[in-house]
Amino acid sequence: MAYYLGKDVGVVVSTEDDTYGVTVSAANALSSANPGATIGPRATPNFNTSTGLISNLTGVDLGIGSTDEDVSFMGANTPLKAEVHKETTVSLTKKKNSTAFDVIFSGDTDGTIGRWGVSGATVRDGLTEPNNSGFGYRIYIQLKAATEIFVVRNAQMTSHTVSLNADGTQEETVEFTSQVNPQIFAATGSAGTAVETPSGEF
């Protein structure tokens, strides 16, 4: 796990679709939209003005690991630790200034939930197998004074919590989880940051 203060990193969230993003309207209705006003489609991020730029960020918790399986052999005392898949988690903590993540995680009045991203012009319903590279969200984390970008691909929103402090200030924490290998790029504008995940990696 690595923890960063919000002032030390920049974070942009996009969908994995190269055309459609997610929009939460003023009436708290959730929909897939081109290009998407709340979270934009997959594109090279601009950490100053991008749609999906996380504002009022107070902390980023980045967990990089893998899921292992124990394989026991007859007559051997030590089991084999075999890696099944990578697991990357990103927890974003920010001052709560809108209902966007509430609606995306919990759903709008029509029951539309946006935890799994979009599939073209429709919001994914989470009832089908995530069997293509357009599934989920892509999180771009800018580290080291804009000289390194950590990219988490095909992540789904797995948790959303809201906290109240004694003085009434609200914070919310949104957690994304991905089983696709993350990527690291040298700097903002590096080629490949917005390339679709190859089918063999998904």
C-alpha cells in the first residue's frame, strides 16, 4: 500500500469506452453520454482541465498486489504459491461537493447503477460477464511532480462511504478495484496512456 496526500497527486477518472462517458444530471439521473459531463470517455488525460478530474482530493491510497493459490503436492511439505491474477485497488478520499459518486455507486431513482462503467450508449447493469476490454473505469494517477503516471485499467467501483466530522465537514471515499495489470508511463502525454486494453490481458 502507498498513501499520497491529495495535494501531491492528480487523479483523472474515465470510462473504458473511447466515445461514451457518464453523466449525472442536476436531477441526479445517471446516463451514458457522448462525451460525458461527469466522467469522460477514455482519452489522454489533462490533469488541469479534464472531464473526470477529481477535485478537492485529500488522499489517495494505492494498493498493488496479487491473488495467490496454494497448490499442494503429494509427499511435499511446502505448497506451491501460484499467482492467479493481479489485484490493484485505488481509494480516493475527497471533500464531498456533489452527489455524483453517490448516484454512480448506489443508483438513481430509475435504479440505474454506474459501478461497472458503460457499454456504448448504455450504462452497464452488472448482470453480464465483464468479457471485453471496454468494461469499467480507467484511473490515471499523476505522481512525482508530473513526471510519472500510474494507470489502473478496467476497474470497477467496489465501495463508497461518506463520513461526518464533528464540525460537520463531509468527506467521501471511493474505492476502485482491478484485476488487470496496471501500467506506468514516464510523463503526461506519454503515448499509450489511453490505448484500449488488449483482449489477451483482460
